[in-house]
Amino acid sequence: MLDKDQFLELIKDVSFFKEFSVQEREYLAGANFKAIRYHGGESIIREGDVDSSLYLLLRGTVGIYKNSGPAQPGADSSGKAFIATLKAGSVFGEISLISKKPRTTNVVADEGEAIVLKIEGDFLYSLSPVFVTKFQQRLIEILVKRLDDMNNQLVEMARANRQRER
């Protein structure tokens, strides 16, 4: 576990907290959130697991993988297809937090060390309404950006397919 000063140092430059005041950051540092260190190759989330925690990557990078079976396009020898790399400041686990459904992907710490803030869903919603609203607003912004990015990727894929058909 990190002490309050270490925690505040880790979150000071994380974009997720840009709209949080100093007092709110200190409140967060005093809350019962878990800052967890993972070493390269360690699983943080496993596809199919059931829990509603939200994760915020404070330091390092993580890989997002989807179970697809070894014979599927893009899959490695373990049957996992790479989706993306997330950097410090990224949020993951929001789908299960919001939908209450099992995890849809695997999240694995990349080389080196990854430090993540694990926020239990029930605990998050027990915080002050102002704090919960700020979390929700940031999640909405992140999800809208992800949807926009996916739409742009689909457009590029459609263009590439049209080019091949000609």
C-alpha cells in the first residue's frame, strides 16, 4: 500500500483527476482505495471474471487482450488477440462497473511495473455525491472518446475494404 503522500504524488499528473480540486485529491488519498503494483506479465483482469471494480492506471502500461482461440486472426499462441496498450491516466474496467456483467477482456501489466488504483464499485457509489458525479462525468468523457475512436477506425477499415474491391 502507498502512503498518502506517495499516492498524491502518483495522481498529481494523471489526466483523469484534472477537474478534481486539491481537497478532493486529498480526500481520495485518504479514502480506502487500493493502489496495487503489478509486475510485467501479471494479470490484472481476466476475461469472464465477475466483479465491478474500476481501475485507473497510475504508472506504467498495460495490454488489453481478448480471448479468441488460437486459430482466430490476430491471436497469439495462447489464443489471445491484442486489442490495445493503455498508458498512465487510462481507465479500464468501466464496462463491468456500469453493466454488472462479467469482464469482457484480459488486462495484463506490460514490461516493468504497472501501478493501478483499484476502486470497488460499491465503495465508489458510497462516496459523497459530488465526488461520484465527477467520476461519472470523467467516465462519460472517456467512453465518448473511445466510441469516437472506434467510429474512426471503422471508417478507415471501410475505406481500406473499398480500395481492395476496386
